[in-house]
Amino acid sequence: MSRFDLQLASLLKARFPLIYIPTWEEERVLEVIKGLVKDARRIRTPRKMFVWTATEGIRGEGMSGSEETRPPLKALEWIRKFQEPSVFVLCDFHVYFGAGSARPDHLLIRKLRDLAAELKRSVSPKSIIFVSPLTVLPDELRKDVTLLDFALPTFEDILALLTDMVRVNSKSGRITISLTEEDKERLAKAALGLTLKEAENAFARAMAQTGRLTADEVDVIHEEKRQIIQKTGILEFVSSNLDMNDVGGLENLKRWLKKRSNSWLESARRYGLPAPKGVLITGVPGCGKSLIAKSISAMWHLPLLRMDLGRIFHGIVGSSEENMRQSIRTAEAIAPCVLWIDEIEKGFGGLGIGGDGGVSARVFGTFLTWMQEKTSPVFVVATANNIDRLPPELLRKGRFDEIFFVDLPTHRERKDIFSVHLRKRLQDPKVTGSFQVTEEVLDHLARLTEGFVGAELEQAVIAGLFEAFSEERSVRLDDFEKAIRQMVPLSVTQAEQIRAIREWANVRAVAATAPEDMKDYAPGQGISPTAPVPGEDVRGIRGGRTIDF
Ligand code: ADP
């Protein structure tokens, strides 16, 4: 039995009067409810099931809809009078609750509140279930209504649909179908995250496009899915060819991640390990937080989804709460996957200030509860620049597995970052000439760039190459030296801010830099983590607790 079935069964058993299920999959959810209400083992007392729509009125159990029960108030009155154990599914009631620019129907809302009280006291168990594509709940009903998420179809659901489609289309003979059981599983997996209807359309379109259905159509399904998910405008599939070799330094964080590499496998579960929840990566802007988020997905061979919190709150479709719930559902259906929430402080920072009637607090609450209770293999990587704005609830134990702090790169890390970017760009012998990326060169460049962030080191490499390019010759060490001299690193102009976030990090976060990389902070210059440079004290002190993973 799925988690949804279990939850709904226990709500019905416990006689919750009003249940709200936001979903686009009306047909599928009605099927599930239909199965459940007759099952005495699961809900104790079997119930009669009725479905109400504005077009048909009340139908089911011998009722075939009627003019009389079409008006919603009349339907509620009918429900009130009905005395047998029953479940009433009301479709699209959100329109009366004030969806979009419509005004809420206060009379109806009042009636529902009265009815909720009556249903609780009624002799026979009776419940109302709202099924709507949108979550719209008037504040007056919040205490009486229980929201229940209807999960997207499982792998088994989609596989069954595909098997059915294959059977029908093989008979027609117009489509060439050549699929092993394994191919079918891959196709079904590719469609995870879609509703059943969307999956059906995606398979149908793949067949129509190519006139066949084979393992090669996995790419078509992936592309369909990317587009459908993109259309919701909240989640985005990020395809990135970056991996951990593109990240210089941050060894401590990399080791922590590496240890969890196989935590998605069945063997980890059998070992008794829970799926990791995720990490919060804070720190100085431009030091590789986004870079590492993108690399995790390559390291673990998992798809990467990016959640745009700005769109959750200000998207053109759906309410903020619905958007958050929908994103969570999609991520869970695609799991195992990495869910990257970029600049989380922009969405959840400064909660309680905006007079939005508690909407942000509720969206945040939905996210926190999910993080706390999450057992599905969705690894959340949240990145944040501005830690002042992070709500403390986010930092509490049980939400993220670890909070990391990414500081200005140390000497060793700068060498590493230079190495990454120089090697990446110096591929052509005509560009490289006699210039060689040696230990000495890296050491020299790292010494010149104390206080630079990773993004600035990359810029220095690019600017150096421009010097050489503009003079139509191969690159030289002094091109990079000149580029570096011309730059003013962010740490100079933002010394105060950096100092503040380091202080914050010292008590709350773990350093992403490995302990051994901190030791030789700047060899030969006598600058150590505990001996700040006079006048530029932001440089010497580092943030984050040192833990050796
Ligand atoms: P943040 O998310 O911390 O603001 P980014 O990850 O967006 O920083 O960094 C911007 C760019 O700077 C990266 O795409 C990468 O090219 C370069 N960069 C930053 N830090 C590193 C690093 N540690 N190793 C290699 N490149 C880096």
C-alpha cells in the first residue's frame, strides 16, 4: 500500500471531516479512493462514495447526477442529510474558495464549517474530500481541513501504463516496437516525475515522432519530461558536464560527499543507513558553492533539479504553497536525484516581515517538515551567500546533515583552482607555447592572489589569455601577473561582510577547506590563520569549525 493510501485510510478511520487533495490527476485519485472506501480491512467501516461536480451534481451509488444537487450549497445540504457511512468527493471547490481573482463564497465557507462540526459528531462515519488542481484554502477553514499530497505515479504505475500502450500499439502494427523488459524499465524510469496523462502523451509523442518505440526513445522521453517540468516554471533540469575535478580545493566537503557516494544504493539501505538529507553550503560569494552543487550530480550520477524560490513565490501559475508542494512531489517522483536550492536566503530570509498573510511562513513550514521527515532519496543542496537572512529553524539539527562554510581559498586551494582553470584553457599548443603549468608557477600565482575568490582567479586566467590573444602570441607568465595586478578582489572592498560571515560560521558551520590545506596558508610570507596581515585583518582569520572528514 502506498504512503498516500495509508495516510488517507488513517484520516478516514480517524473520521477527519474535511480532506483536501491537490492534484491534476482527478481520474487516478478517484480510482484510489474508490478502492479504499470499500476495503473494510483498511478503513474499518466500508463507505458509500459520491462524487460532486458543478456540471453533474452528485453521482454514485445509484445517483446519476441531478439538477437539484448541482448548486454547491444544495449539495452540502444533501450531504448533511445523508445518514449512511460515506465519502463525498467534491471536485474543483477551489473556485468557491477565492481562486485567482474570484471572490470567496462566504456563505458556502460558513456552511462547510458548520458541516465539519456535524460530520465529526455524526453517528455514521462521513467525510468530505476536496479534489482540485489548485490549493486554495480560505483561512477560516484551515483548522478544519487536512491537506493530503497525492504522490505522482510510481515506477510500477508508469510501467503498467507503458505495457498497456505497447500491447495496444503492437496489435495495430503501425508502430515498430522493439523493447526488452530492461528497455521498458528504462523508458518508464525516464518518465518518472510526470503525471500518468503526461507520461502517456510523452510515450505517444515519441512513437508519433519516430514511428517506433525502442530503447533509443529514452532520450525523447527525457526531453519531453524536461519540457513539461520546465513549463511549470519552478523546477529546472540542469544539465552540467562539471565534475569534482573542476572544483579546486574544498577537500573537506568533497570527502564528506564522497563518503556518501553509494548511499543511494539498496546495499546502503540494507546496511541500515538512511538516505542523506542534504547539505547547506554557505560562504563568500564566488568561491564555488554553485559549482560544487552542480558537480555533486555528476559525482553521484544523479539528475540535478534546480528549484527557483523566487518563482515559487512569484510564479505565474499556482499559489506559492501549491508550487512548493508540487516541486517536492516532482523531486520525490524523480528520486534518486539532487535538488539544488540556489540562494535559499532570498526565498526564506526575512520571514515574518512581509505582510503576506503568513503565506511565506506556511511555504517555509511545508519545506521544513518535508526536510525533517523526508525518507525519499532526494539530496537537497541549499546554497546561501547572505547568512544574516537565514531563518534559525533552517539551521536546527534534523534538517540538513551538515552545514558547510566556504571561505576565501587558502594558498593551497588557490594553487588548485589555478591548476583547474589553466589546464582547462591551455589545450592548444599555439596558445600555450613554452608556458608550463608547474608547481612553481602555481605557487607564484597563488602568492600574488591572496584574498581572491575562485571566480576572480578564473577571471585572472581569462584576462591573462586576452593579453596574449590581443598581441597574437602564445601566453606568458607575466600576462597573468599583469591581469592580477589590475584586479581589486572582493575581499578588499567587502572586508566587513566577510569578517561577519566568518564569525557566524565559526559557531554554526564546518569548514569546507581540509585542515591540511589551511596549514600552509601562505608559505614563505609568514601569514598564518592566526596572524592577520596588519591593516587587512580579513585575510588571516578563517571561518568554520575544522573537522577532518
Ligand atoms: P558561488 O556559488 O559560491 O557564488 P560559483 O560557484 O558561482 O560561486 O563560482 C563562479 C565561478 O568561479 C565558477 O563557475 C568557477 O568557474 C569559478 N570558481 C569558483 N570557485 C571555484 C573553485 N573552488 N574551483 C574552481 N573554480 C571555481
